[in-house]
Amino acid sequence: MKLRSVLGFALIVTVTPHGLRAQGGVAGQIAIQERSGEKTEDLANTVVYLEPVGGYKGKLPATNTSIALQARQFAPRVRVITDGSKVVFPNQDPFNHNAFSKAPQGPFDTESYGKGKTRDNVFKAAGVYPIYCNVHPRMTAFVIAVHTPYFTQAGDDGRWAIEKVPAGKYTIHIWHDRGGERTEDIVVPATGLDGLKYELDARGYKYVQHKNKFGKDYANGGDIY
């Protein structure tokens, strides 16, 4: 699977085997190029996963999780799961929300629901799911469903690690909603890989207001909650 992206990106890769340090895992660090004077504050939204060449053949475990709707935001903004897993959307605000996605591989609509209520969705197909609220125009989240058990999200410092990766050939995917997506073929030895460094380019990113679930502009133009 290759996730689509229309954003520009740059990539710098350095691979350094470190023997037992990785202990059969794969680890590295992400950086994002920003416009002059801007600082990256969302490195933890970076998703990294390894897709075995030829596809993953085993049975994937469910990695059910949640994204809360609170303070007119999705929290957290990004989740990565195995395809076929469920995400629940508890409403923790004192007013209604309506989560929806128009992703072609699996659109869904929770309809409107109030404080203390929960809705959920099973993400059956792999891919990127942009998720919005039909009530609050600036609410945006992403669920990344992958057909592999070898995945993670970066930390606030951009560092990431995937443990217990069998030796073999993989395609590594690095995804960020502002920096785009990059893939690269790598070979993982039995001792693992450490020191992979990637740099994505978010300098061309521009916020574009999404449409509501009916494909129309929000009544308030998307500027006011």
C-alpha cells in the first residue's frame, strides 16, 4: 500500500547498524523543514510503519483505541491502527459533535451526539482517513490504518522505534499530515537497524478549509466555532 500525498517533501536517510543496540528493532528520528522563523511543534503526529515486501501474511491483532472529542478538538489528532480495528469517539464536551470521514476506502458518519455519549467506527481497509466534525469546522483528525503489525508514532522529539522486527526486506513509510508521505526500501538484519534519519518538508503546506459532510461550505465560513 502506498498512501497518496499531494504535498512536497524532502528526505535525508542515514542507516547505521548498531548490533545489539536495536535488538531486532528498527529506530530513528524524524525532522520537518518549516518556513523561515517557524518551529515544528507536532512531530508526535508522524506515523512510521514497515510493510514487508510481498505483504504481511500473518493474522493482524486488533489495536482498538479512542479519539476523544474535547474542547472542540480531536484528542489525539493522529492515531495509527491495524486495519480491521475499532476507534471509539467519546464526546467529552457539553455540546454536540458529529464525526465523519469521506475517505474513499471507508467513509463513515456518526451523526450528531451529545455530552457523555460515544460512537465508534471499524476501519476495515488500510489507508489514511481524514476525520472532521460537521458542527465545528476546524476540528480535524487522522486515522492511519495499516496492514502490518510493525508501526509506531514518533515522540515529541521526533524519535521513534519499532521493536521485534524480523529480518527481511521492507518498505518503510513515513507520514505526516503537513510534511507528506515518503516510502523507502530497506533491509533489516537480525540485529536490527538504528540511526535512521528522515527529514520531511512542510514548507509548501497550506491550510485549506474542508467541506461539511454534505460537501458544502460551513455556514460560518469555517472561521468561528
